[in-house]
Amino acid sequence: MTYTLGIEGGPLDGGAAAVDADEDGPPPYRQCWNGAVYVREPFGLEPHDLHWHYCHRGQSPA
């Protein structure tokens, strides 16, 4: 199953990401994009997934 989640903060602020998940599981908790770390949080905004979005949590370790 593919989810489209909004992105909040960091270099991708205001964007969206399509992420894959198992049929019975949520999208991945942690993602690294463009050298930044994002984690899945509840309360995504429409028109993205209603249950989750990704929030910026800092730079990825070198």
C-alpha cells in the first residue's frame, strides 16, 4: 500500500512524499531526504493522509 503524506519543516516543507507500507502497518517511522531527518507524526493535513504526516527532526548524521 502506498501513502501520500505531507511534509512539515526542513528543506522539503510544504511538500509531500509517497511512501510504501505493509497492508497491515503504518508508513515507515523515520525517513532521510535531502540530508534531513523526518519522522512520522499523527494528524496529517488534507489532501494528504488524514492520519499522519512527516515532521523535520534535524540533519541526518554524516
